Amino acid sequence: MTLASPQIERVALDDAAGRVLAAAIDADDDYPSTARSAMDGYAIRAADAPGAFAIVHDVAMGAAWEGALQPGEAAAIPTGGVLPGGADAVVPVEDVRVDAGRVEIGAPVVTGENVSPQGGDMRRGERILAPGQRLAGPQIGVLATVGVVEVPVYRRPVVAMISSGDELVPPSVAPRPGEIRDSNRYAVAASLRMMGAQVRHHPTVSDEAGALEAALSAALRDCDAVVLTGGSSVGERDRTPAAVAALGSPGIVVHGLKVRPGKPTLLAAVGGKPIVGLPGNPTSALMILEAVVAPVFAALAGGGIARAAFGARLGSVASGREGWTWYVPCAIEDDGSGPVAHPLPLRSSSVSLPARAGGYIVLEGRGDGVPAGTPVTVYRFLGR
């Protein structure tokens, strides 16, 4: 399905952390703009060493000396000080002897030694940051250095969060027999925020005819995408597919995945706005959102999702199903020789299973059991 292009906005430098850069950033000058000392010491002409040098100047931070060193002269210089004219090396203060206004250097010195050259960090016009990067401390430091105070970033997509089902009650309400607290709404919303989205909670939709169609239409008017939990299986009362199909083109793209957990997942779009129908079971909803649907929201937010992954070995047999993809939550321990992934019993209806897991592994089409000791890749849940 073709998604609408992410929109661009400008934010203050101090508000740009965690946002996705929307335009390339080039260096506006050489950095450093002139050669600087990399050590506290004495600036000299390297060709004059070893020998004794007259100390003719003391370089101050934040100022450049208008004079220049002559043969046999030195200038005291702090780390970061501008290298005087005529100098091409700095000798650390601990490697010299100072006496009566003269500095004695007992060993040869190489040109450029302990000097940060002009443009050694960044050159004028050099591409420093590319669009699509998620901004953190290192990138913010670069932006500040090159004078970017209004940062072009992709606007966070606004995602409507809708729960469906007469059995759902808010977390603040004690459920009666047959009712459950709506944990999916908040778990999915939290994961969406980790993907860079703004979440707008819409009212829970009842099982009455027409309620879902009205809720989806309202959400599409106000938001860039819709995520719905519950109501996507093939049960008689599950009206999501018909409701989505009636909204517009291209409509339903996928209904049902050959995966576990999360088989009844629905993926659709209306006018470039994605609609994601997640299973009602908590583990299924979170697993599909993180393992399958995350790239959709990454595209809406203009950048990739940094998902931590690491190598481990299985602590016990992991079972899958021939021709299916299984996402298997695992508890992680380190037995002293590296990470060990212990597959947890896969119960789609469990609320606590993703919280108990340190991550998950992916079994692709494996009907046979994957034996203990097999190397695997463990994927962390976002934010873990």
C-alpha cells in the first residue's frame, strides 16, 4: 500500500531530541576554523627541535594572536588555543623544562604533532547529517556547532487508538464477570509512541451495528493512521473487515497472516492513511505491532526504528510450525559464557508475557524443534 508522505516542520534545537531529521545538514565552515592545540604545552616550529626556545607569548583562550613565531621562539598554549602563526606543532607541558623565560625541548618533534588541523573535524560544505536519522545527543551537538537552531524534522504522525468490544472497561473500573480492563489500548499506545507517533485516544467502540464504521470514519478525518484492537478475526460478531472495506480504496490489503501469535491481523489503507487491525489478545497485539507493523509507522514518521538485537543461544528447545512464522518471547539470562534465551510458553491471551520476556526470537517455517544450544538472534521490544 502507498502511504502519504511524511510532513516536515521546524522545531527549536532544544526540542529536537528524539525527532527524525528531514533535511541534509552540511557544514557551514571548517571546524575547527583554524588550527588549534590538542594539548596544554608550547607551540613551536617542529624543524627547530630539539633545542631551547624563548617564550615570547602566552596564547589566551578565545583569542588569536596577531603575531607570529620566529625561529627559536615558542608560545605557551592551552588545549583548544589557536595555533600562532609560524607554529606547526605543540609539545606537551610535561615533556619540557621551563627556566627563566625559556623552554627546553630535548627530543625531535614531528610537524602537526598535538595539533588539531583546520577542518580536521568538518570541512565547509561537507555532508554531516543525512535525512532519516533519529536525533540524539551526538547529532544535536553537531547541529549546535554548525549553527542550526531551527531543525527541520518530520512531523510526528497522529495515530488514532481505538479499542473494540462490549467487554472492555477502563483500567480505573473494577471489571464485573465477563468484563476485562482495556490494557491493549495503553500497551499499544505506548509502543506507538516509541515508534515516534502521537497517539490520540478515541472512545471504545461497542459491538452495535454501525458503531465501528462511524468511529473509523471520524478517526480518519482527524488522524494520519488508525490502530484498532479487537474485532479482526472471523467470528460472527467481528465486523472490522466489512467496516474497513466500506471506507474507501485501496481498502483491505491483508487480512490474516501466517504467523503466531497474530494470525487475524488486518492491514488496510484509505487514501494513503493506514488502518491496522490488531488481534484482541494482548500478546498477539503487541507482538504484531512490534515485529510486523512497526515499519509502517517508521515510514509515517520519516525514519527507521532502532531496534536492539543481540546474539544468544537457546536454553531449551524452541518449537514452530511448518510454513509459518512464529514470534517466540524469551526470558534472557547470562550464564557466564554469554546470553541464553529461554523460550516462554506462548499464550496469546497473556497480558504479562511480553513484560516477562527480555525479547523474542523469530522462527521461520520451522516445523521441527530448534534444539537447545542453537545460536539465535534476540530482538528487544522497543524501549527495552
